[in-house]
Amino acid sequence: MYSFCILLVVSLLSVCSGIESQWKVQEFPNPIYQVEDCGRSADVEKSWICDPNKVISEQDVNDISDKLVEIYTNSRCNCAMCINNRTGYIVMVAIMPKMYRIIKYDHF
């Protein structure tokens, strides 16, 4: 098991409202600091899920968000930084219609 917090990136290959965006990793909004850019409402202070293209419903985003908070609350990260702060694993989810490849096929 890794001794660092986890970043989970989920890419859904679907089109939302006829608009298809292809994201570069460095351009995708950070759900903690750019909540509204991630498609969340202004009353959400921070989020661990980002769906700027609104690929899934707001209810699904909220349900996934609840699970991510549950993972953080009910797990215990084993790395030194987490143990000292008594925090759980941080899992973040990025949902997008399409993402630029960061690995080329010739590396396989």
C-alpha cells in the first residue's frame, strides 16, 4: 500500500450537452481551490470532485462527494504526515469528456 495520499483521476468518455472539451492535466481545475470552475455551486467551500463539463448529474456529484468525505473520515493514512495529523486518505475525482494523453504508445 502506498504511504502517500491518493489522487484518483476518472475520465468519462462521453459528451455533455453537445460540448466536447479535451483537457490537459495542467489546465484542469483544482476542486479544492477552484470549486465553481469544477461545476460545483458557490455554497460549496471545497470539493474533492471536479466535473467542469457537467458530464454527470449534480446528484451523482454530491453522492460521489459524500463517499470521498467518508473515505477521508473513516480511513487512516499510514504516512508520517498523515499519522501526525490523524487524517485519512484523500481521494480526488476528475470527470471530463476527454483528456490529452500524457503517455505515448511507443513507451509500452
